[in-house]
Amino acid sequence: MSGNTPHMNRAVGLFSQGLVSVLAIAVLAIAATLLGLALWPDRLAAQSAPALTNDQIEILYSEPNASYFRPIYERYKKRQVLEQLKEFLSPLVLPPGITLRITAKECGAVNSWWSGRASGLFLCYEWPDFAERVAPLDITGDGVTREGAVLGAFLQVTFHELGHAMFDIYEIPVFGREEDAADQMAGFILSQFGRGVARRTLPGAAYLWQQLGNSDGPWRRDAFSDEHGHPLQRAYNYLCMAYGADPETFRHYVDDGLLPKDRAPNCAREFRQIRAAFVQTMLPHIDPVKLRLVQSRNDWLMPEGSEPIPK
Amino acid sequence: MRHILFALACVAFGVGGALTPAAAQELQNSQVEIAYVEPANATYRPIYERLRARQVLEELRFFLAPLRLPRKVLVTIDQCDAPDRAYRPGGPVTVCYEYVQQLRELAAKIPADSKTQRGVSRGDAIVGAFVQVVLQRMSSAVFDILDIPLWGREQDAADKLAGFLMLQFGTPTARKLLNGAAYFFEASDRTWTGSDFSDTRGTEAQRFYNYLCIAYGEDRRTFSDFVESQGMGRRGEQRLDVLPEARAARCPKEYADLKWAFDSTIMPNVDQDLLEKVMARKDWLRADDGR
């Protein structure tokens, strides 16, 4: 499983150094949106990169009916969340005749989902609202910040649903449970931003599921029939991906007992499995030229540790 | 491929199933090496003797003949001094005597000459659970050796491939195997809390539903009694030994995705001529199997 060819390693390197830059922009843009902050200079928002376009990706902000969600809707539009996401996705080589539609909307439930090739990806205004309500008011004993919890929760669900979209559009073979596979896609992407972003997002992704899992009582057997894992399984999977991707940065997960010693030794291998799957099944669908263009826009990437610039 | 399962079932049922020398010589996978390791604990000696006499591993090697493996894999039955031993990359496929003992004990909860509400006999439980563990471990090895891209957790993927292979037996045998395999997980009384959920394997309840879902997804008519709406209790109470409708509705797509994964990644490594020859054998099971 771990036998990557030199070509694969170069390709992964490209992904790490190039696409990640764009991903980071999307992360920061979304973070800014969620927190009502501007995280990048105006010149960056004003800049556009015509080369990083993709006519097969369509975005739409759907106006919410409930006034409660109107501030989120306005912030999404103002911060151009979907435009940033579209740029991040622009290196994807979509099959002829396929359009990837991404719609931000009020859904009537805390959810987001891939609705198939015709309808596309729905990102619900309810989700960031929910993430803010679950997030800690102050930094937790485990080091999870409010910003990290909100950001991680939002990004994990966005990239989780994007994972479903990729599996469908590219007809990627999924031997395991697809819901876990989509979590792996999300965790893998979040781990590719570099240490700073991984530290800010992966603990937040795990935090959400920890909170949901710990608030549940024991499940009756039929609850386990759901195709999604138990929230605590999902939390441990995110912790394991973080530790597997970067044991040095996330060593405290093991030292502090967040990640049991029985699971931790397996995490590096689990992460290699995910990376190998990504390289074999996703990377062939990423345009290398656009990847290089993405690389050329490294100046977009905010320095790690940058403080938000109040508008 | 489907005959691998017949062979394994044969072993679990206690059938001799000896191959003719000619057939055994023609259809052997030289990349599969086998070993029965004599257990130090005398408790497991009857299991060792029985499995060895039944030539379980020889049958497995025979039926893996169509699978082109680029390197050798050792398959052993061994005392693990632990309830189970997962496959590790590069390392042998191991079925533990302890595990076989456990599945026999769980099967013994079903009274002799009786069946569960879902129709599982003691013999089905033994056969199904044994075939499941052998195929699940072998599936892990196949993923590793063939460098199959794996999305989702590896242990779940191995469960799904094992379930998929069980279905290749044809309806009557597939029902016995999948129903029996599901029973093994159904019968577990383990309660999961807290850090239990960090396990790389799914909960027994999840694995129970997954096996039923694979069957129902493949053939909704044949396995309609695996679903709640078809199997309400006599007093109309909710049953916990069948699939809830909400999950059942998704099973056909789950199965289609599983079949696509198999066809696109593993099938290219299967020799079709050898597969035909293996499939020509029909007499794998006997009436007294599993007693």
C-alpha cells in the first residue's frame, strides 16, 4: 500500500506545494466568512487569476427565506466563499458534459450533501451556524480554539461532501464505507495545508464529532445500521489522520490520551493508505498545468500565524 | 472465485472434500503457501486436527488458483494467544484457533435442530463465520499484494470484499454463509463506549448490518426477509435482527458500488480460463455439513 513510485511522489509534492496554496486561500476565505473577519489584504480579493477558472464549475448563492440566515448569506457573498472554492477546484479535469454545481442555501436542517451530478453539491447555511453553537467559547484543555472548531467543522463537511462528488463524478472505486471514505478525503485535504492550517482545522473537525459523540447516550443496536459511523469513530478517525500525517505536530494526541495507544501506531499506515488512494484515483484528474499556475500564486497564502485584519 | 467459498464452507461444515490429485496439481496457486501450526494449548487440538484433516488450506489454495498474485503469501492457522490477529502488510494471513473456538461457542447459543428468527441454524453460524474470517483476512492480503487503492477503512473494505465473494456461491449457499456470518456479529454482547470507538474495526452491530446489506443489495427479492418491513415480529414489535428500511433502501447502490470496485480493481487480476475450470466443480457441500 505504501509503495509509491517516484512519479507518484513528485505528483504528491506538486499537490502539496501547489494546490495547497489555493486550498489555503479557500480555507482562510471561509474562515473569514464564518468569523466575520477579513483575513487577507484587499489587493488579494481584487486580484483574479483568469487561468484558474473552470467553466464546468458553477456556483450559486441561494437567498435564504429565514432572516436568521441572512447575515451568513451576506457574508458568504461579500467574502466570495464560493468563488474561492471554485478557484480551488479549478484544476479538476471534469469529464465532458459534466458540470459541478455548488449551491449555498438554506436547507431546513443542519446538513450539507452531494445530490448527484444533476443537482450538485449543497452547502447549507445551517451548518456554519451549528458549528458556531457547538464551538467552545474559549480554548479547551486540548488546545482547540473557537476559531479552529468553527473552521474545522465547516471545512470537514465541505470537503466531505466534495469527496462524495469526486467518487461519483470520477467513478472512483470505493471498497470501504463511502461515508468514511468521504471523511478521509476531507482529512487528507486538510492535512495538506502545512502544519499551521492542519493544526487549526483537524482538531476542530475532530472536536465537532467528539462533542456529538459524548452528548449521545448508548446507542441501541439499530442505530448502528446507519451508513455513517458513530460520531466518536469519526472523531478518532480525524485524530488518527492528523497524527498519521504529522506525528511530530500531533504527538500530544497520544501523550494526552486523546488517541489511544492501541490505535496510534496504526495511524501512519492508515494515512499512507489514504494518500496512495488519492494518488491512484484522484491525481490523474487534476490538471498539472493549472497546478503549476496555482504554485505561481503562492503569494496568496497568508503567512502562518497572521492575525486577522479587522475590516 | 465462488468456489473458494464452497471449499471453505466444506471445511467449516466438516466435509472431507479431498481433491483428485490431477485437479489439485492443475489448479494450484503457487503463490499461496500454507501452514497448519500445531497449537501449544491442548484445548485447540481438536480444531487443529479437524481443519488439517479437512484440508482447509489446500482447498483455499486450490480455489485461489485464478488469482494472479505478484508475490507469495503465507496462509496459516495458528494459536495467537489473543482473540484474533489482523493482517499486517507483507505478513501472513492468520486465522486463530481462538477465533474458531469463539465462533463455535457463539454458534452453540442456537439450540441444536433449531433456527433463529432469521433462519440461522447452528451449522450456518459455524460455516458462515468461518468462511467470513478466512475471506476477510485473505481480502486484506489481496488489497496489500495487488496494491488496490482503498478508500474507507481497510477492515470495512475487507468485510465488504468477503461478503461480495460469499454471494458468488449461488443463492442457497450464499444465504447460509451471509446469514451465518451476520449471526456471529449479532450474537456478540459487547457494549462499545468511549475509547472503544477508536478501534480500526467497526462495531459488531455495524458489521452485522453491513453483511445483511450486501446480501440484500445484491438481490432484494431473495433476501427480502433480511429487511424490517418483511420481517416484523408476530406482535408487530420492531425486530433488531434485520435491516431497518432506511438502511435497506440504500443497499442496492452500496452493492453496485462494491461490484464496481471489484470489477475495476481485482477482476483484471483474475485468470478467466482458470476461473472457469475452478467453477466447473459442483460438489463442494454435503447434506451433513456443519453438524
